[in-house]
Amino acid sequence: MAPLRFFGVALGTAVAVFAAGAFVHNEYLYLAAYTVAQYIVLATAWNILGGYTGYVNFGAAGFFATGAYTSVFLHKTVALPLFLMIPIAGLICAVLGLAMGYLTLRLRGVFFAIATLAMAIVLHTLVVNWSFVGGARGAYIIRPREVMLFAGYSQYLFATMLALAAIAVSVARWVEHSRLGRGLAAIRDDETAAECSGVPTLRLKLVATSLSGLLMGFAGAPFPYYVGYVDPAGAFNLAYGVNSIAMPLIGGMSSWVGPLIGAVLLGTLQQVLTVTISSAVNLLLVGVLLVTFVTVAPNGIVGLFDKLRRKRGGRDG
Amino acid sequence: MAEPILSATGIVKTFGGFTALDQVDFSVERGERVGLLGPNGSGKSTLVNCITGTLRNDAGQVIFADERIDRLSTHQRIRRGMARTFQIPRPFHSMTVRENIEIALLYAAGPADSEPRRTTHDANADDAMRIVEEVGLHKKADERSGSLTQVDLRKLELARAMAAHPRLLIADEAMAGLSTGEVDEILALLLRLNQAGVSIVMIEHIMYAVMKFAQRIAVLVAGRKIADGDPQSVIANPDVQKAYLGE
């Protein structure tokens, strides 16, 4: 399917999901579904660098929070509408990704992962000490009372995040099938051999870190409006970093479907657990699922299905 | 006479206090088959790495096709028409044989000497299949490269290098660990490539293969070039014999 057509289908799906929500008269549902859509964006963004390129980013929370705090900053200075803040937050996070790529170029494997974690901590410290955006106290964001075309702001936020999810998944799928994506796969498999096959590894890695950052910034930008009150502990929450890794891992990292499945599954489960048991069970579930999948199905749910299909194909043939 | 396709002069490479290459000159004429010999640790692979850009030389210069390239990154050199294989095969293990080759077609596909530079859009599955057939891997085109046997991995290394449409191919121990029949297979492949106009540098320990293949042999010992000339006279050179057999 052509990338644009796929985007059309993705957007259509998003609209359908949104429309289905209209039958349920429950504000809470929008908020819960928003979180799931947000994780689709984050997991998909993470997978461009982690799954396609093979560079594990532990700093997803840093990117997410940078997106969120860009909104806070803009809210306090120029008060743009949200749909304009999102691309700005995305761009700033893309630059952050580019910078991270440049600074950590020489690091591979676990050292790269540690560097990204360190970057998130540095950003966290910066924000804690930046009183204009609320510092450690946090900042209150007053939602606009009304928004055009939508019944309420929660609906608007949910629709926005669904659209972003459609964009993220379409971008990931396009990357996967493009020349860029094949170059990234070559880097993941063997960076030296890739360079010796003519792949401009440095440039491609920077494209991957920027693109991944851009999408994470998208995910973070509406966050202050979603919660109404942002503080560093919330925006830089460990859960974002852990979930961004866990969801692609559980879904499968080799294709765009994996993070989508992982995010929908894990995100929904977490929402259900939060309501039925307690919010603390969230991360426990992530941990248990991670361990299970790493040992039982290292290629995620997508990998499991591939295996099943091959087995069946083998029997038929 | 035409300029050599590759001319490395005064190459120095040190690692800390250790001098791996000491003022080495090495050149390859257009269309020539050169053997590069030397005991383990003599600097052969370091020289190859300095030529292809995996390492940066500390002094000296590398000129390829009339252009100084020793400050270019590896992929830029590859795109100018240079290709190499690795001593230990390095396949893209998550991809099939054909996909491995397509990477080089997509990203490296450089010109033969006179042809205009191919655009990347020319790279397609047909081209990849042609190369797969040329090296005799067509039955395994859709197999994961991670599951190949040693000899097939060597062929894949060569196929991937060929896909870059090189003018100069550096084969770093492309035949190590292969049986005699397999060595002959790879040799035939390299000779065919050479007949198509590709200059080839062969780094090899298998003496009979080098003697059969090379028109000229250069010998490195402890980071210095101690001989360079036609195979018979190089083998007869007492310094070379001393390096290989001891005094």
C-alpha cells in the first residue's frame, strides 16, 4: 500500500475509534483512551531508533517531558493554540534528538542506553531549577473553556492524540519500507558492514534519532492540557521510559505493527488495572510481562505470529 | 601509461606506541590482480582499513581514481568505486541473502570505469538476483543470511562487494577455512570479476591460490613492505623466505 493511502486508512481508523467513543457517555473513557493513544505514539517513536536501528533509548521520558514543557513555556509566553504547539514541541525534540545523536555517536549498545538515561536526568534537573516553567513546584495549565467542533476539551485532546498516533504509525511504516529503513536495518545488523556497503551510517543514525525525538515531542506536547498540572516528577516519570521500551518489546520490534499492538494491549491493561486494583500495579505488570516475553517470545507478539504462520506454511507445503 | 587506480604512499598508522604501518607504499594498476602477503599481525588488515577508511592513517596519502580519499568516510570511498570483503564474514543477519545484496545496490552502486554513475533507483530485485546467481547462491536467495554455511557466507561477502559495482575490490582472506574445491570456486569468481575490468587486491594465506591468481605480490612484515614484484621473484626473495620460514 502506498504511504499516503496507508495514512488515509490510519486516519480513518482513528476517526472510527473516536466516533465509537461518542456512543459511550463517559468522560473518563476519553482520558483513559488518550493515554493508550499517547503510548502508541511513544512506543512507535521509540521503535524507529530502538527496533529499526538497534539503539536502545532509555530517555524517552526526557523527550516526552521536553515536549510537555515546550507547551508549558509557550502557554506562558505566546499562548498559541494546541495544534500549533505540537509541531513546535516536535521540532524542539527533533533538535534534542539530533544533539543526542551527535553527542553519543561513538557509543554503542549499553553505553548509548546509559547516555540517553543520563540525558533525561540532566533535563529533569534543568526543569526542576527553571522557575519560569514552575520548577519543582510544577505549573498549572488552564484548559480553554471551549474548543471548536468538539463537545468538550477531553474529546478534543483524545481526537488530537489519535491523529498523532495515525501520523506516527504511518511515518514508522513508511520508514520501514523505504530506502532509509533498509539502511537503518543494515546499521542494526552490523554497522561496519553497513558503512562498507555504502550506507552513510552517521547521517542515517541522526535522521533516526531526530525522527524518533520529533514523534516523542508530539506525544508530550498535549500532556499539560491533559493533566492540567505538570511537575517534573510527573512529566519525567519513569513509566514513560519503561513503557516506551516494554511496548515495542512485547508487541515486536521488527515492524510498525509491534509497537501498535504492544501499546494498545499494555496501555489498556494498565488503565484497567489502575481503575480496578491500583495504579501501583501498573509497573509491576510491565515488569512481569517484560520478563515473560524476553524469555518466552523474544520477538514479541508479531514474532509469535510469524512463527505460527511459518509452521503452518511448512505443514501445508 | 594510465595512473594507477589506487596509490597509497607513505602510510603510517600507530596504535599508542605500536607502529602498525611504517611508511608503506602500495599501489594497484587499473585491471591488475595483486596479492598482499604477510605473516599474522604484519599490518595487512590495518593497511586495508586505512585504504577503505575504517581506520584513519596518521601520515601519508591514499589516492583512488585520481582523487585523494584518505579524509573521506568509508561510505564515501565505497561510493567512489571501492569494495571490500571481511576476513570474518559480517552478513546483515536479519536479512535474506538477496536483501543483503540489495543494501549495497541501494547505497553503494557505483559505476564501472566508464559507465555513468547509476542512480539508486536502478537498484532492484532483478539486479540482486543476477548477482546472487553469479556467485551461485540462487537456491538460497530467500534464506536468512544468519543460517548460511561458511563457504556461502564467503560468497555472500563477495556478492555484496560486487553489488557495489566496484572498480577495485579488496578481498581480505576471502578463502580462509575453505576446502580446495571451494577455494577454486571463489578463485574462478574473482578471475571472472577481474576479466570484467575490476582491479583486485587479494589478501590470503593460501599460497597456491595467491600464486595462481596474482600478477604481482607485495609482502608486509611488521608494518614494512619488504618486497613487491612478480610472484616468482618475490617468493625467491631471501627476506620473504626468512619472514615466513625463519632463519
